[in-house]
Amino acid sequence: MILYKNTFENIKTINCNFPMEDQFYADDYEVIVADGITRDPIGVSDLNACSFQQMLEKYPRPSGGELAARTVTQTFANTVGDLKERLIKCNQAVKELNRIYIQKCDYLQNDYYGAVAACVQIDGNTLHYAYICDCGIIVYNKSGDIKFQTEDDKERYSDPYINQIGIPWNLPEARVIVRRDYRNNLDNIKNGKCVSYGALTGEETAISFIKSGQLELSVGDIVAVYSDGFTPFLKDAQFIELLYHFNQIKFETLIHSKSIENPEQYGKEKTIVLMKMDSKGENA
């Protein structure tokens, strides 16, 4: 059974009717978390040209990120096969979504709808996993040590080069370069390796960025499937302690308090689903 599952709203947009671009599906043996790609505000080219409040007002509703993430989780829940095959089907479903909403992609206001995702399936003591980009899976052993964690491929491969573009993100030129040249682009080769990241946008090349594998679980292991908003928490001692002495009120209090104290680091919208292996070698 699932130990815990929840999406925490961005601390800056609480009570603002902001779209929930994180979505998840979870049952006793499989989980998917999807994080929709943030959209450009409608009619805004330079993101510094309007206030935060104006940005919220101009943000699209419904959001293409929310629609894509929901499409991914619903498609996953209604398909069968191994996890990579199911993420491929999710990508195909997003392609159909883009056929409806995006006539011509400009990588700005009319960028492809899309999402990144991570999913797991537990079969006995075996954890099967698949993911794309910066949604992830982490496994803690019964001592609270990290036994396994997926890589953030955008942070590892793309960001070092994106950070050298020299154009600030608020300008449209920067957003076009990143979304066109660094997302799902197999021809983006630097120093002999592809430095693009993947996302489920419906583009065929996204399939090449889906990673999958499996590992054996042990009694007491805790599996967390998360969106990138939870990344800053994953090595926090208080956070890990609460995983093994789980109390929902204390857990949520910790998340909220850190988000309020340091919204830039901890305050993003974030989703986590926790599973724990019991003494019989099953998830409990």
C-alpha cells in the first residue's frame, strides 16, 4: 500500500487559482508523477515587463502544462506493458493533444504542451522504473541511506551549456534557444555527446530520452517518486527521519515550514508518492 501521496501548491501562488501542473496516479503497486512544462504568460514577451501579479493574471487557464500532465497520468493508468512502453504511449497521447491546441509551435506562447515524468511498478521485491528529465525516483534503505536515485538529466547534461547562452531567461530569444535546441534535440552535440534533455511533448525524439531499469528492494526500503520541486528535500535529515517515523501532520508541517522560510529553494509546486516495503517483502 501507499505510505503517502500529495501535491503541494507553489507557496507563491496559494489562493491565486493557479493551474496545478503536477499530476499523479498511484495504486498499491504502481505510481506515476508528471510535471507539466511551464507556459509563457499570454501576450508577454519580456517576462520582466510585468509584475508577478500581472504574470499570474496573464497565465493561461487552462494551462497546457496541466493538460499535458493530466494526459500523461491518465494514459499511464489506462495502458499496459512495460514502463518505457507506457511512457511512449503517454508521449503519443500528448502528440494528439498538441494536434488540437498547437497549430504552429513558436517555442513561446505557442510552445508544445508537454510534461516530464517518473514512474515505478513493484513486482514482488523488484522495482521497475522509468523516467524522463527531472522527475525522479529515490530509494532509501532501512537505515535512511540512499540506495538508489535517478539522475536529473537536464541538470547534468544540459544546464552547464544552457547557463552559457548569455541571454537572460526573461527574454524570448533565450526561451526559444532552450526549448528548440536543448529539448528533445538529438543533434545537439557538444564535446562529442548529446547535451539535450527530454520531455513528453509528442515529438518522436522524446523517446530516446526515456530511461528505464530495475533493482531489488529489501525489507524496510522506502521508495519515493517525486517531481523536481521535492529535490531540495531529499537529502534533508529531518525529511528522511520523518520517512521512517511517519506522521502525516509532522511531515506536512515540515514541508510547509521550509517552503515558507525559503520559497526560492523549497517553495515550488511539488509532488511526492511514498511506498514502503514491509517485513514480508511487499510494499506496505
